Amino acid sequence: MSNSVLSSVDQRTKLVGENRLELLMFQLGTRHTFAMNVFKIKEVINIPKLNIMPGSHSNLKGVMNYRGKSIPIIDLRQAIKMRSAVAEDFAKNIIITEYNRSVQGFIIGEVKTIVNMSWSDIQPPPKGIGKTNYLTAITQVNSEGKSELVEIIDVEKVLAEIIDYDITISQEVLDDDIVSHFKDKKILIVDDSATARKQIRDTLEQLGVTIIERKNGAEALLLLQKWAGEGKRPSDVILLMFTDAEMPEMDGYRLTAEVRNDPRMEDLFIALNTSLSGSFNDAMVEKVGCNRFISKFQPDMLVDVAQQRLREYLAEK
């Protein structure tokens, strides 16, 4: 299966905001089926000749020229530390993806199919598998008359182990007049990737704020509704909410829409912080009512958004 599998990718943007996604299902040389969100995938190609880079990370198998640019190619099976035996020639394709404003390729085995699903059918991985796993979610897919377990890979974790993400905040970004006012303020971050939550938490805690975390939109909405049910306006409890777009059970777009449709919390400041890229995001922000959109991972932008909201908060008081 070549890039023809993604020939209608532009039309798939319509799924965003409808709490739906499409998964590209593939294998890594075993009977297990893995998946990535189609919207993160630019193309699927046969493995070309790779240029080896001496001294590079062990998970990098080389670089290739892609549309005039050199991009890194990652052995996905090795990166997620699969230990089961596989055929030596399992590697058959490369998935070209765009995450966090960077393009990279992942070596995979057979590509199976694309399935259209609701985020409500996507579940977090079982708690018993520990914190060292490389999954953000699992789901059951009916294929060829039988149900099979599909494991959705935490690509952000894979990339974070190769790329050293710097959480340093530029001094010129910090507004000295308001930084001291962050003390005792709380910020809610919503993301299914533990790696992404840590990046955001480590950045914002430098401001002195308290971080509250939830793993998906459904968990976050329950928390906000709990506060509202207790007679507290969420905008009085937290300064703002950073939410990812793609999450199990409920995505960030649906979460934002639910918040805006509830008079008890409709004034909550919401920033969409996502690894998705593309001009559609501006339209989606306007459609569902986010206050800001930023692409991962940009510490200075996270701080800029937090400071913007704090200025507004102080002006309201």
C-alpha cells in the first residue's frame, strides 16, 4: 500500500471537531496491530535507500531526502522496545509524519487498512501495563469478521527520547510586572500523552503556578462539571485550560464545545495546544470557540498564553 491510501487526506479534516478520527493500522513484524492517526500522516512510501548518520541515536536508521529536505528515519519497532521475535525482513514501508512542527519517517511492516472511528471508542491503555509503555490508547476494531485489539502509539514519547526538548523560557518573553501574580494560580492541562503533559508542566511550573492534569477531554469535563456543581465557576478555580486536540473518549474540540455550551463555565479561557498542524486549525479554533491555538512544543508560546490570560484576569479584578 503506497501513498494512495492517503489520497483523500484533505477531506479527512472534516472529521476534526466531530469527535471522530481515522486510524492507519499497520504491523511491526508480529501479529500485533498498531495504529497512528491519519491526520498526522503525510504519506506512506516504500523504504528507499537511507543515508547512515554515524554517531546518531540508536533508534535512527538514517536520513532520506523527502520533497527536497533531509528527514530522520526512525525504527519504530526498536523505538517502542518490542522484544518479541520478528522476521528480519519485516520492514517494508515508511510512514512520513508531521508532529510538533517537524517531519520524520517511521519504519513499519505491513500496512493493513484505514478505519474511521469515534474518539468515544478509543480507550486509555490499562493502568496495569505501567508507565514505561509507548501507548496513548487502545481500541477494538472489527476486521475480516473478527474483533482485534489495536494499540495506538505515543509518538510524542518516541520523539522525546530522541530529541532533547528544551523547557527554557526566554527572558525577553517574561513580563516581570505580572510574573509574581502567578503564585497561587492554577492551570489545567489536558493531554493523553504523559510526555506532553510533563513538557507543559515542567515549563509552566517555572512561573510558580499549580498544575492540575487530566488525561482526556472526558476526564477534564467531569472535573469542570464537578466544580460547577459545587457552585464554583471553573474560571474562578483555574486561570486557564491547555488542551490537546486528539485524545481518547473525547477530543479537545468536543471538550471546548461542551464548555462553551454550558453557562456555568462558558467564560473559561481555553488554549488548544496540539501537535497537529495545518491552516484548518484557525478555522477550528473559531468554530469551537478556543481563545488561542499553539502548536507543540513551544515553551515561550505556553508562557505567552499564560501571561495573556493573567493580564486579562488582573484587569477583570
